[in-house]
Amino acid sequence: MYQFSYAEIMEDGVADSKDRERQVLDRSIALLASAKRQQGYSREAIEAIYYTRRVWIRFIEDLRASDNQLNDELRANLISIAIWILGETEKIRKRESSNFQGIIDITTIIRDGLK
């Protein structure tokens, strides 16, 4: 039987976590892109906003956790981005904006940074 070292297990755990994060961001981007293609405040827009808000709220919770291993500056920057995205989704929800592309662009940058 092969024994995995703790470091190998932890590295796999981090890789799996990043992969899951990429997947949820991919889904958010796809939903936002679909909503952007629709006219007005559509069912797709509602779904995209709801999903995107849940993702970023969960990211904020994770970033605020005391056991999060990212450095403080990166955590603060990601929380600031999350707050901006939540604000933009709220503007869309209130029909004050249709800035799906801005959210898509920022989310894509974050997703692409997960390597």
C-alpha cells in the first residue's frame, strides 16, 4: 500500500478546491453571459444574479475565516472585488444597471488567476 505524505494530500486538496472554485466561476460567467443576451430583466438575469450573489457571498465568508491561508492583502483585495460584484448585481436587480459584462470580465480575471 502506498502512503501519501501529508504535503501531497494537502496539495491535492488545494488543487481540488481551486478546481471547484473555477467550476463555480465558470457557471457564474455562463449564466451572466446568457442573461446579457436576453432583452430586459429576464428569468436568465434573475438566475444569474442569484447564483453570482451566492458564490461571492460564500467567497467572502471563506476569505474572512481565520483559517484562510491567503495573505491579508490578497484577502482584502478579493473581499473588495466581491463587494463590488455584489453591488453591481444589486444594481442589476433594481434595474439601475445592465452591467453584466463588467461582472463577467472581473469574474473571468479571478477565475483565470486560480492556477
